[in-house]
Amino acid sequence: MAQPPAYTVHEADVERDRGLILSLWSGNLGQDARMARKYDWFYRHCPFGAPLTLLLRHEESGDWVGVASAGPRPMWMDGRRVLAGVLVDLAVASEHRSLGPALMLQMALMEAGLRRFDLLYGFPNPKAAAVFKRVGYASLGALARHARVLRHAGYVRRRLPAPLAAPAGWLLDLADRARLWSASGGLQAQWHDRADASGETPWSTASAGQGPVAIRDVAFRRWRLDECPLVQLCHLQVRDGGGNLVAWFACEAREHGLHVVDAWTVQGEDGPSQAQLAALLRAARAAGHASVSVELGGAAATAAWRDAGFVARESRPVFGRARDGDTAALADRIWLTSADEDE
């Protein structure tokens, strides 16, 4: 006789199972109050549909011991709108945290996810990369942090004697301000509290390329950037001499500088221009920030960022699985920023 399974997988209802899911997250995925706010935003009020959420039950005890989800994300790919799923919030109770239960849950999520979504993608920590490969996901490259110094005194202080550091930093700052003023080409930048303050967007499917790229229209920005309770964002709109919106940057003020969470421009997949980045950097400096950082996938890391002085730092792996076609072929095409995650 066949042995009954030690674990079984069941689809959750995000309204009915809120308390159960929060209890499985507790102690595993961050502060409880923060995760409760995330649940109501990401799971209950997503305008693109409720995430696909699976629960793992230990049959002998009857206890629920694991949970994993894929949140819907509209994308543009190969000339059409598709629905992708971002892999999030895997949690397994500590006494069941061997490879078997987690692998079973992840494999079930991939199988169910590919019935609903055209593409699944996620950002596992490096230690989990082997598990993602074993489940059947392919590498989609990496999300790399890029940084650019705006105030040079601290940077110079690590390389020159103290009496020389301050004047050298001041001179470098002066030269940088002049260079950015010239490079900005007359573009005007203004900060706003909300992403959809003007209701305008430079998003266009004509400039989105092959993708996959999240559809960064007003609906996406309103939910992902304005309504997210997890971070406080400020939004920079860049306009040309005629007052036309040519770029926007959604930013988070952090302890060591300004972090660009997301951005889009009239150039679409070609990324921001030198002038648009110069406008961003000038606005960041005027706001008192010492540096600017951004996380970019390979396709989004266009040459303009490097030419503007951004330097690649650490990176995190990205894995995915397409329902149709060659997943590995998407590695050079998928357009990713921090906003393509769930926080």
C-alpha cells in the first residue's frame, strides 16, 4: 500500500486565511506590524487580482507549516500585455525547515503559477539559488546596485590626509555641480508627494520594446508607489522647456543617500538620457543627499547610468520560468528595478 504523503499543499483564500498566513510569517519575514500592513496592501488590495498563495500542511499533526505566494504584475512582452507573477513571502516553520517541505511547496507554486501566469520571477537570496534551480527556474541575470557620489568630502577623506580632504572635496563638488548644470540641458525637475500628482505618464507600449517590462502606467504607479505602506517615497518629475513630462523617478530617502526605487522616461526601454539623469542628480544634491543609488537589472542598466558616474556594486540573483518559450532568452531582455519586487 502507498504511504500517505507527509505534507499536502492547499490554495489559500487571502480574506479567509489572513490570520493563518500572518501567523506563519511571524518570526520569519520581518516585524509583525509591518507584515500586517503589507498583507492588506499587497494581498487584499492589489488592483491586478489577489496573489496566488499556497499553504503547506503537515498531515500527521494537522498543522499548517508553510506558505508561499506569487503576486500578479501586468507586463508588456513580445508586443502584448501578459500577466507575470513575482515570487514572494516563502515561510516554513522552523521544525519543518528541511529541504523536502520547502521544495514541495515551491514546486507546487511553480506548477500552479504557470497555469495562471505567463511568467514567474523572483529574487532569492544567494543561498536559495540552488533550490530555485532544483525546482526548475532558470537564471534571469541579476539585480545590481549602482551608486553615484554627490558630496565628495567623505569619499576623499578615506584617501587623503585630513587637512587636504575638506578643500579637495569642496573642489570636486564645485566641478561636479558645474558639470551637472551643463549636462541637464535646461530640463526642470520638481518634487511631488505622490507619483500620480499630475495624472501624466511617459509610459508607452511603443517604446517598451520586447520586454518583459512591468506596465508602468498611472494605475501601476498609484498602487505600487503611492499606496505601498512599507516605504515613504518622494517623486521627481522632469520636464522639458515646453513643460512636457519626459521622465519620473520614484525615490526613497535613506540614511546614506537617495535610492531610486523606480523610473521611466519617454525613451522607454532605452532608459534615461544624460540630461534626465543630470536633472535627477542636481535635484538630489539640492535636497541635501550625499549620494544616489539605484538597483537595475541588466536590460535597465543602460550606458547612460554609467556615463553619469554610477558605479556597479553588489548584486542579487534573479530567477524565473516562462510558461511558453525559452526562459533563458529573457535574461538579456527583462527590465527590472527595485519596484519589480514586492516592497
